[in-house]
Amino acid sequence: MKVDNTFDKTELKESLSSAYALPLQSITFFPEGEDSYGYIVLSENGEKYFAKASTSVPNSCLQVASLLRHQCDISGIVAPLETLKGTLSVPWHNFQVSLFPFIEGKSRWDLWKVGKDFTDAELSQTAALLATIHGCTDAVASNNLTVATYDLPLRQELHRVLEAPEKIPAQNRYQKRLLEAIVQHRSEILQTLERYDSLGRSASVLQTPFVITHGDPTPGNLIINAENRLYIIDWDGVCLGPPEKDLVSFTGERFEVVLESYLAERRNPVRLHADIFGFYIYEWTLNEIRDYGTKILFKNNDAQQNEYDWESLQDYLPPNQELMEDGIAAVQNTLGRYNFLPK
């Protein structure tokens, strides 16, 4: 979140100190992330940690991150630390708070903000890490882990947003702008949803093997440190799903760099499908409309948070279906060069 919660940070620091047996000195709000509250935590001996307070991260996600780091020995995984009781989080009010090692470095998002990006070598390193994670599926798969479906998560929330202009009055200028935008672009959003559902039906028929996916290897969750080592953070969305669910974050002009490294690292055969990539390309847009729309209309109480959410929504209203179809065509063209297309 971009705006801090009001709970007492001194009490939180003391609770973490006790749970982890660490001499913590300070806790400072870190205004990043979408659905949780982050804090930089310093100890008296100079160690640095990241604390994350969330109401929505299942314990199974934290367990998988820990298993990937320790059982599979994947050093690029930033996993939660264990408490003295062996748990991976501590209760705090209505939150669960986890403590992570703090990674000093630049995220891909940090680089984007100043007009830079990962090098080809860093993208290759990212692809190899994802391939290693996907290859550990049999070693750490959990019966409690969410299994991806080819259907829109929280679909009812999207429909609630689309129906809002007829059901709720605007309480602030951001709600007013959003309700007007929904009226203007509702038919385009519904067309996007229809195409998404069509791609989902195609993806279901393909029956591709599922792997452990990070679920959100987007620029903010990829960090390169001073020694040029890659780390992947934020395991809120880990689930069993098709490898395309992770790889879709890298479609674009350098997709082939990622694909080549990914395939070289995967030790078991893999087939990738343009329709599954397309499904997740469309899902991203619909989820952003649903998520930011729900926050502005039904959740936010802070004007600064509303401003951030409204600005973030501008890339998706109206949904650019032409751009999404161009993206699918580019993926299909690249996959064709690797003999992934049907004969």
C-alpha cells in the first residue's frame, strides 16, 4: 500500500522482537506493494529485514517459498524467516506479519522508473531461476496449494464494479471519474471479458502440465544486488499453474531472450501455448480493472491512495484489445521458431 496503516508500530516492533528473538531497533513504513503493508526493520546489531503485514497471504504460500529456498536450495528465493515457534508469520491485529531478509539492490521496476532495464544477461538469469522453480514442483508440491483455473479470480468483483454506476453515488472525485469511465467503456470491458473466456476455454482443452509458479514475477518483485545476483520476492500468488503464468510477464521485444534461457534450464520436456499466454495477457488487464476499481469504489478511505489507484488504472481504461492481440501474435510467432506450434 502507498499509505500506512494506523496500528502502533512500537508494539509491532516489540512483538516481532519477541517472536524472532531479535534485538530490533526501528521499524519504518515502506510505501510499495499493492495489497499489504511493508516495513523496513533495523536491528541493534545493524541487520536489516523486511516485514510484511497482510490479511490475504495463505500460510501455504509462505511454506512453498521456504521449501524452495531451503529444501531445493534455490538461493534466489527470498523466503520468510522462521519464528522461535517454527511458524512463518505472527498474528498482529487482523494481519499476519512475516519477516524476510532485506535485499539491498535495484528492482527491475526501479530501473524502469529511470528509463533503464535488465540487461539480456539479467533477463536470462531471471528465466533460469523461473525454470529452476518450475522444475522443483515434484519436490515441494503441497495439497494445500491453490491450483490455477482458466477462469477470472473474483469475477463477481469485476461485475460489481461494472454495475456500480447504477447502484452507488460518487462520494469523491475519483469515484466520480471512475463511474463515468465505466459507463463510457463498459461495452469494451465486456468484449475483453468475452475474448478472455474464449481463450480460457482453449487453454483448458490443452491440458498442459502444471508446475509451481511464482504467479507475479513482475518488475517490482525482481531484484538485482550489487554483486549482480538475482532475487525474487513476494510469494503471495504462488500456485500450481501452467508455466505460461510466469513467463507472460516477459512477453515483448526481448521475449526470445527469456524463452531461450528458460528452455535451456528446464530439465524435463515442456510445451508452451500461445492461447495460454493470451489468456494471461487478457487476465492481467481485467484483474487491474477489477482490483483498482474495487479499491476506489468500495475500499479506500484515503485520497492519496485513491490518487495512486486512479493513475494506475489509466493504462487499462479503456482496455486496449488491439495491443493484446498484437502481443498474442508476437508470442505465437516466437513459439513457432521453437517448433511449439501444432503441425
